[in-house]
Amino acid sequence: MALIKCSECGKEISDKSKKCIHCGNKIKKNKKKINENLLIIIIVVAVLLVLGIIIALVTSVKNKPDLKEVFEKVDCDDYYCELADDGSYLQIDTNPYDIDDYTSSVAWGYVEDVNKELEFTDALFQRMGQTRALDGTLEEENADVKVSWTYHPDNGFEVTYSLK
């Protein structure tokens, strides 16, 4: 318990008193302390909210795929796969010497593995396998990568993955 002075008579009274015991003056409680506590609570909540938003943004932002890492992880053979010097595209040719009616199952496996690494669906791989020469060049994309492919019986499949 602390003593404070009455604003009316100036005598000391308890800070818990509602009115002065000497003059009967109503004692006004110091709302400044309450306001300071409220301000501290608001600041703490605001800081926590901002930190939560920053953490949510950082964890939701995904790095773009690195086609060189994909190339290495899939262990693409240079015979079938070509990676741009700047890493902007990865190309797979299932018939690099254009042998009639030939498609390398090894290279086709690379296409499937790269699709998985780049988070394309199995449905896309199925669609690629059903491509006909009459279909021309087809395309699909996800958030980070665009893939285009074409098929011809004399040339096989040519698939290009490029960063957006």
C-alpha cells in the first residue's frame, strides 16, 4: 500500500481509497498505468502477428527448381539429355540419331523421373505417352516450370523443360 496526496486537501491517504478520509473528495484512479499495460499488450500481440505472417510467407515461398540439380539427381545421360549452360532449360530426346520407329526406354524413363522431380502429375506422363505426330507440340506448366513436347515416329519424343 502506498500513500498518495489528495488532490483537494493535500493530505496523505492510501492509494487504495476511493475517497479522501479527510475531506471526502472522490479519488480518481490513475488510468495511465492501465493504459500503459494495454499498450504493452497491444505491441506484443502486433509483434507476434507480424512474426507469424513473416514465418508463414517464408515457409510458403518455394524456391524455383534448379534444373541442373534435377539433371544430376535423375542422372541424365548426356546422350539423351541436354542442359542449357545457364540452367534455363533441360531437353530430353528419346531418339537423338533419328532412327525410324525408335524411342529409347532409358530416355523415356528420364522423362518420367524429371516429371516427378519437377512435381508434374502422373497424368501428364500418361498424356505424353499418348501423343501422336498429328498432335504437334503440346505444353503443360506448373508454378515454376513449363514443359513442351512433340513426337514423330522418325524422331521419337523431344521434351523440353524450361523455367518460367
